[in-house]
Amino acid sequence: MNSVLEISRSDAVPGLHPKTIAETYLKEVLTHVAPVPLAENRSPIDVFNPADGKLIGQINAMGEENVGAAVRAANIALADWRCLLPRERGSYLQKWCELIVQNSENLACLMTLEQGKPLDDARGEIAYAASFFKWFAEEVNRLYGEVIPAHLPDKTMLVKQQPIGIVAAITPWNFPSAMLARKASAALAAGCTVIAVPSKVTPYSALALQHLAEQAGLPSGVFTVLTGHSRELVAALCKHTAVRAVSYTGSTEVGRNIMAQCADTVKRVSLELGGHAPFIIYADAELDKTVEGAIAAKFQTGGQDCLAANRIYVHRSIHDRFLTQFVNATRALVVGDGFEKGTAIGPLATLDTLKKSQAHVADAMEKGARLLCGGTQPAAGGLFYQPTVLADVTHQMKIAVEETFGPVAAIIPFDDDDDVLSWANDTEYGLVAYAYTTCARRIQVLPDQLEYGMVAINTAKLTGAPIPFGGMKQSGIGREGSRLGILEFTEPQYACIQR
């Protein structure tokens, strides 16, 4: 992920192994996070390190009674939080940002411990997360209304952006700090209070952010993290009438479910859902830069990314040359524990993710695809999977129509520009599309031809706090980041005043 902040590592203790830093910081976080009373029949949830399968710790399996308590606290806090001057809310966010930066190495090590991604990737994510607090600490001062030229005599007509109220923020395991930061910073800047539900696979990154929020002085009830089984917690939040907005990042299937659950109370719903990104390589593309971009777009976070390139379309005239370079670059990627230097691909986060990659490879090979590299687990076994390249992929294979969410690259040749655009758009998803070309005219028209919320041309790096992140079709509703992100959590209120 891109970042606009420089992250120092002053919080790291010289000589300590990053895993030790993570374990030490986790103890500090859990010492300061207030214990939550649970019903007697509730068992804790185990959290494991995906690299070695060892138990990291346990989290509370909170239930509907905890949701009720959190909503009451958020409702009490809302009255004062929404009335603060924008710059006062911004100052809290700025302080929170500074604490994230100061604790960046602690946070990155903790993320690698529970999520498995390489430590450098985790550092990048923490910088990315901090950038949203910085962005919305400033953007809160630009939440402008408007004056309407009156069509009635002796009237003043105004529109203000009012905070929508209590926001439920539901976040995934693949980017446990970034997704929460992107949602919470915007909602808090708007004057809302936030109740966060992280994945039970990666809860500690969220609890660490809550710990830093408390250090930043956020009032009680303004930002709360609930841990447990997401299905139960989210259902309770969706039906609670005091919760006025739900922001979710995750699969399209679950997003549809959340929309349905929110219908009865007519909540604002913003969804950042699945992707099935095409990566189109035209005959005139600069091959070296294209291979570098394709590696980045496919294999960051082990392919466990809704922005990951799922279908790589290559013009037949350069197909074989691209394959040779791409396979060589893929073979050079080191698979291993995220704490080990040089690791490019860590373990997959869950057994289901591993099984899906294996199933997509098996299905493709049964239907005629060529396995050029990978396709197996390394000697370490566990949740590790070798980065894989499949050639001669067709649209009859599962990998060409489903999101893999793993380190498997599917290469599909094409001859005709119209055909490849039709194939690229032939999906229920519309999050991001990539294209590499040097044709000036094509560069100009591709964004109009691709049915995606984000289009990246000649680059694999496209995200950041200033841009509107989101998709078309069944990849979601609404936008995160940019000047638009804060509007997901406001209601325009019209006032007509008799002079």
C-alpha cells in the first residue's frame, strides 16, 4: 500500500527480534484494554500465528448484551462529540495519527504475528493507516455546507452536513489496521461515534488501535472495539435502531447479507466488497515495467487482496516473452515466515484461503491449463503456498470467473482489443482494473471502457488517503478516503429560515 507518511522505528528496542517486540507489545495492549464482562456460557476464541500454527492468545467472544452496552455508551458520547468544533475533532485524530507513527514498529510486528504478512508489508500498512487519520484530521475543516439562492421571499435557505450518528465498522483480516483506520477516521471526523468489529482472525491490531485512541484522549464511547464472532455481533448491530450506518469490507456474499439485515431499520450502508481484477497487457507495453507491475498487483499480501490481479490478459504477440520473464520473477519470490528477512510471501491467513487456491489450481489443470511454477506447498507445509503461474487459462475455469484470494496467477492470451475489453467487463465485480500500454489514445479512452470504480494504467500503485476507494456493480457501494469518504457518514440537512 502507498503511504504519505514517513514511519520511524524509534519504538523498536534494539536487538529484540520482531516477534518478541510483537509479543511484548501485545501484553501491553491487553493490560490497558478494559476487561468486558461476558455471559457465563461464552467460551473465548483462540487466535493463532498463521506462520507456525501456535496459539498467540484468546479474545472475548462478546455477544448481543455487549453490543447493547457499546451502543448505549456510543449514544451518550455522541451528544458531545458531534458538538465539538471540527478542529477539535481533528486534533484528536492528529494525536491518534502521531501515536500510530510513534508505535509503528510495535504495530507492524503485531500485525505480522497475527496476520502473517511480511514485516515490510505490515510497516507499509501501518503508514497507510496513519495517513487516513492525518487526512481526515484536515478534511474535517472542509466539510462545507451551502447557501441556496432563495426561491421564496424573505427566506434564508441553508444546507449543513450533519453526522449520521453511530457507525458500525466491520473490517477484514487481510488489512486489519488499514481498513479500520480508513473507516473510523472518516466517521469520527464527521462527528459520528464508532463501534468496530474486527475479524476474529486478526483482532489484536484493532485492540491496539483502541489502546492508542485512549492514549490520544478520545472520550469514552467515541471509539469501541467489540471482539467475537462477527456474524453474531454484526446481526445485533444491524438490527439496533440506534446504529444509523454500517460500513463493511469483505466478501460480496456477506455484503449482500448485511444489506438485507439493514433494510428493516433503513440504515446507511457502505460496502467495499470483492474484486476480480483484470490486468490487461497490450502489445505495445514496456515489458520490464509490465512484469514488475504484474508481480506487485498479483502477489502483494500473498494475493489476499481485493485489488489483486486475478486475470492477466496478455496480447499474443508478446505472450511468450511476458511468460518467461513473469515466471522467472515469480520463482524468485521467497515464501516464509513474515518475520524472516527477504520473505516476499508469508503464510495464507486461513485454511479456507489455502484450500481455495488449491482448488482453483486443480480445476484449471483438469481443464487444460499449464502449470509453469508453484502449485504446491513448500516443505514447511502449514498455511504456506508457493506462488503459482498457470498458462493457457480459459474462461471455463473457476479461476477466470471467481476471486482466488491467493498467490495464483492466471494468464490468458488475447488477439483483439474489443474481445479483451468484453472479457474484462464480463463479471459481477467492478473494483479495479489494470492496463499496461504506451498508446496515448488508448490511455485516454480505457477509463471510459472499463466498468470499474478504479482504473490503474501503467502502474500497480494507486491507493492512498486522497483518492476515492470503491467499486462499481457488486464490488460495493460508496467510497472511502478522499473528500468523498467523510460524506458516507453525514446527512445533508436543509434549513429554511424566515428573515
